[in-house]
Amino acid sequence: MGKHKISVIFATVGFSIGTALCAAWFYVDTHDVFTKRVYWSSPNGQASGFYTPAYDNFQTLTFALCPASVILIASMNFSDSRSTRIFNVVPWVIASFLNGLLYFVIGFRLPIVGIAGTQIASNAYQIDVWS
């Protein structure tokens, strides 16, 4: 396989990961799956709850697999209504494309690092230390 073919595969995987995380986060936002409900109300009358450790792990996994999702900080809480959800979708689309670009660069550099590493290792064996 050539360098560019590997890069395209990496870019496709990166974009797919970004898109899958986007869909997962919209599901989490819609159905609130990580919140443990408490059956008493807080002093202000709102039903209270807390996030489970799985929520923190999911956030960490998102930033590890899709580093471009950092741009979502800029669009935090643009809209909570379903009619203006587009303001939350656009940053995710941008993050998915940037993630694909990042994975493309990693896929492009990977064979170069591998070839250079092989050459360095082969040169290390040719040096006679005892002469």
C-alpha cells in the first residue's frame, strides 16, 4: 500500500470517529443516559441528579479520539431548543472534518517514520563499537 492510500484510510476513520461521536453526543443530550436520578427535589424545586463516572470517561474518550472537538468549547450552549439545533451541529461537522484532516496527516507521516526508524535501526547494527 502506498503512503497516500494509508492516509486516505486514516482520514476516513478519523471522519467516521468524529461523526460517530457527534451522533453519540446528540443521543446523550436527548435521552440523558448518564444521569442518575434522585427522587427528591433540590431547594429551588428542580429535580436533581448527578452524572455517573461513565460520563467523565465518555468525555475523556471524546477528546482522546477526536482532538478537534476542542472547538466545541467555543459553541457551548448556543442553543438548547430542538428548532435551533443547527448551531450545535455545525461545530461538530467542522470538528469531524478537522479530525479527518488530523488523522490524514498522521497516516501520511506514519510510513515516513517507519522507514526512517528502519533505516536508523539498520545503521545502528552496522556500526562496530569495538573497533
